[in-house]
Amino acid sequence: MRTASDLRILLVDDEPALRELLRVTFEGAEVTVVEAASGEEALALLGRELPDAIVLDLRLPGIEGSDLCRRLRRDELTSQLPIVVLSGGDSHELERARQAGADEVVRKPFSPLELLAIVERLTGREARMPTRPRAAAPLDEELLLYARDLTHLIEVERAQRLLLTTSFRATVSALAGALESKDVGSARHSQRVRGYAVTLLEAVDPAALEQNPGIEHGFLLHDVGKIGIPDSILRKRGLLTRAERLRMQTHTLIGERMLTGIPFLEGEGLRVVRSHHERWDGGGYPDGIAEHEIPIPARVFAVADALDAMTSDRPYRSALPWEAAREEILAQASRQFDPHVVEAFVDCEEDLRVTSGARVAAA
């Protein structure tokens, strides 16, 4: 069975507002809509390319809808096309439409989603937009019908977005796990540092995560570019040579290239991946930017990353006590770290310790 995305409809109606409403509704279900404002224009379009179905209004300028319908039924090229007629008239007008050869007659006011379902049924396509049953509505409820359909479209879109977001989160977690299996020095590092960074960012800018959820994905995938770094460098237990260190530093650019174009990460999330090793004094990489040139989430993440690095075992040293890490962070205020972020670290230190305890218990 073909899907609705294969569907192409010719819509014939002289009311621009109605054509716009139906076009937006149908295109929301990935259906192509070709518009004509008159019977004559419709015939010209049919001469160039045949649609999968025709939706036409009975009351058209020039050739009336019922006459156009009869003409299409007599033409060998269009005789088998599904035709849905829209009518705002009485029962006599509806009967004329049926006698003219319409497959379905839809009386105005109508639900655009129900019209879409009719077209999909007549063309044998798989329905993409579920409809809801309704009782017949009086003519003055047309706007309410359209508003209800808009609400339903929004609900469907939200459900699809939630499903996509859930799938994306699962993929992100799997990708972070794959990285940690490659880098022996970062077991569960991505998950731990995300927790620190979220707590600290909420103290610095409480609205940031709500306004840009991609930031948290950037926290989790900050080191994804290490997938492109040789194992001989990632797994080395001694100090890196200058050449190896420069190669390691390219992971920020590799990560940015890998994730560019992913909508969930566009903006601040992607900037975290690129800039999380920048320093307040300008001595970081890859761009050597300083102070307020560095994105706030990246400044926050730098503190969270250093905290986790110092309090975790590494191939070349054992974990430091929390107090030693705290003193180092304070000492690096206005040097490696944004002093405002360091102040926030002090203010929310107890919350960070709770995060630390939770992740230790979960390990």
C-alpha cells in the first residue's frame, strides 16, 4: 500500500482562504496540493499532469462544478480519477453533484481532516492523520470545526515530536556509551558531568535549559569527537607528546562536524561541543576565545568537566578528594574559569555533592 506522502491532489475552489486552509492541512500530512481557482484553470492543469484525486467546489466561476465533474467523467484520461465535491447548497444541489459523477459529496461546513481521510480512502492510501467522529454541525460552527482540526493537528505533531525526542535521547545515550567503551579514562564520565553541568547551569541561568533543551544533549555528547582520535592516544597511560596533545585537541572540531545539522543540537548544544575547552583567559582551544566570547553553557561545562576529571580515577593518577578539586576550581577563577560561574559553584556546592553521591551510588 502506498503512503499518503505519494498523494497529489488538485484542489479547485475560488475562495483563496479555503484553499489555504486545505493546503496547510493536507501538506501537514505530506500530501502535495495543486490549486486552481476556476474550472478552466483546472482543465489546463489536468492537461499537463494528472493528480491522484480532485477536490472541487460546486460553485465555481465560469464552468460550474457539476458541469466540470461531468466533463471529467466523459474524458478517458480523467474518468477514473476520484472526485470529491464540496457543496454549501441544499439537498437538490447535493443530488446534482452525485448525478454528475462525484465519488463523494462533502457538505460545508466540513472538517479538513475528515476530507483528507475521504481522499485517502478513495485513493487507497494509508491514512496519516487520524480523525475523530463528530455529529453534524450547523453552518455557524464552521470556524469551530476548523479550530478543532487545528488543535488535533497540534496534538498529533506533539505526539510525533515526543516520540522523536525519546528516540533521539536513546540514540544520544547509546552514542555516549560507545565513546566510553573506547576511552578507558572516561567510564560513565559523560553521564556524570552532564549531571554536574545541569545543576550548575540551573544556578547560573535557570531558564537556559528550558529555552534550549539541546544544551543538555551537548553536555552529554561533548567528547563525541574522540571517536575520531586513535586508540593509541586515548588509551595512553603516560603524558601525551606535543603532537599527540594537538591531535587530541581536534576532538572538539571533529565532534562539531559530526553533529552539525542535527536539529536537537543546533545552537548552544553544538557550541558546547566546540567550546568546552576554551579558557576564560583565552588560553584554551580550538579558537582561543576569552571571557564573554565563550558561550555561557560552555563556561559552565568547563567547571563541571574539571570537577569530574579531578574527582575520578584516570589512567595516569587516582581520583583527588572533593576538597582538593574545590580548591583548584577556586584558584582558577578569572584564569581558566569564569569567576561568576565559580561563585555559582560555591553557592550550589551542596547540590553538586548530592549529584556526586547519587552517581557514586549508581556506579
